[in-house]
Amino acid sequence: MSPDRAEDARHMAHALRLARRGLGNVWPNPAVGCVLIRDGRVVGRGWTQPGGRPHAEAVALDQAGPMSRGATAYVTLEPCAHHGRTPPCAEALVRAGITRVVTALTDPDPRVGGRGHAILRAAGIAVCEGVAEARARALQAGFLLRLSDGRPFVTLKLATSFDGRIATASGESQWITGAGARSHVHALRLSHDAILVGGGTARADLPSLNVRGLGPVRQPVRVIATTRPLPDLPPEGPDHGPLWQVGGDPRAILADLAARGITRLFCEGGGILSAALVQAGVVDQLIGYTAGIALGAEGRASIAPLALPNLAAAPRFRLVESRAIGPDLFHRWLRA
């Protein structure tokens, strides 16, 4: 890698770390990061703010002020080119006197789709595309899937015993995993737009489905998949996100949520809903917390029967991360 490309990769990595801060807070907008570099140092940086406004570029430009002139902007997604609640970021970069823009992804939104890059080039700004594209694509998976497939990115979380059970035969499940794993779940909830559980889980456990222990945060939407009346869950408020009821098969549910702007969905069971999502082939990421406890065959399975005709038909995932969290094992898998 040439020195210039290595430098571009380093600054884009910085922008991607900033972009990650927006996950779960900016839907239906993408979580974007922006870093402004002038004379080898950072003069401005920003990420998409809660609710989707202001955009990352606007935050970074405001921070840099006059130092923007002559700077290079590293942006994880092509700057927007359309007029919405705010002017186009591509035009803002031009007005600020940015001389070079490095991006990771072209925005597939039909309102942009290359127009942002075109505005920059027409103004004489040098544009370099595709830096750290794979990492940016993974970060933006929810935003991209909503546009391409009409559904959010789906994470299925399972907290189980060593033998894959989520509760005893009587339904006792608190707590299979330890406090460290439970705290880690709250951080993951925060990086998703909505939390989904089935009606059976909602009625049996009356779960809060919120983020706790991380200070004032924008709470994820709580979604219950059921056609029956909802249980008496905590009301909406600053400590609990909106409560939505959805029905239908998994693909219909996901299409409904995508139409409402959801890009990242965190499913927390139970076994019947988990099986339905796996059978439908819409689980993009598996998150597992495994405890060193055995509950036996009479315990409740983490995933209900899948009616597989043979082993070759089993859905497969690839391990991308694993580590101990207290006494438990955390493992993350992506769809193969």
C-alpha cells in the first residue's frame, strides 16, 4: 500500500469508528462518520447525530470553521446530494473550501446514487472512492438492506446453557448467564433501532426491552410479534421506547418495520420466533452467550424445531468473534 493510501486508510478507520457511535440512534438515516484533515492534523470530526440530523459532515465542518478551507474530508458514505430538512452535504463541503474528499461507499439511495460525488468533482474537488469499502459496507448493512431488500439487518441473540437451553422445563430463566453478559446485552441493544420478541415471551416475562445502566440514551423501539392483545408492558417514556405490535410471517414483519424506518433489529426470542426467523433465512447475525450450566433435554430449547430434512439443509453461520465475559462465553456469528 502506498503512503497516501495508507494515510487514507488510517483516517477512514477513524471516520468509521465515529460512524459506529450513531448505530441505533439515527434511523432511518445511515450512521456516517466524517474526519477533516489539514496539514496532517485533525481540524474537525463528526458523526450523524440522534434522529439523523445534523449529518456527520455538517458537524465536522462546524467544528473546523475556517480551518476547513484546504482540508481533506474522509466520509464513510457519499455526501448527500438532495435537499431535505438540511441542505446537501456535498454542497456544504464545496462552500467550506474542502479540496479533496475520500469516501468509503457510494450511497445507493436513489436521491444520491453518485450525485454527491458528481457535485464535488464539478466544483474541482478531487474525489477518491472505495477506501475501506468492505468495513463500511458491514457497518452500513442495515441501511443497505433496507434499500436493497426492504428489510432491516437482523441480529438474533441467544443466552443459553451449555446444552442450548434458554430455561428450565418450568420456564425459569433468570439468570442463566452472569451480570457481565447481561450488561453487554444492553450495549448491543443500544446499537440497534428496535428490539423484537414474540408474544409468548412478552406474556411470560413482561420484559422491559430497554437499555439500562448506560445513562440517558435514545431508547430502541419495542416490538412484539403477536396478533393477540399485548400484555401490560411498561409505558412509553424516556426510559422505554415506543411499543409497536406487528403480525404476519417473518418477512412481512420485517417489511413492515423497514417501511417504518427500522434498519437494525435485535431479536431476543423466544424459541418459536427464533426458529421462524432462521427458517425464513433472514438472520444476518447470531449473538450467543453460553453459560457453564446444563439444564438437560427437558429444558426449553433456544430454537424451536426447524423441520430440517437433512444436515445439508441446516443454516450455517461463520464465527467472527468469541471471548469470555465473566464466567460466560460470548460468540458472534455472521450468515455464511
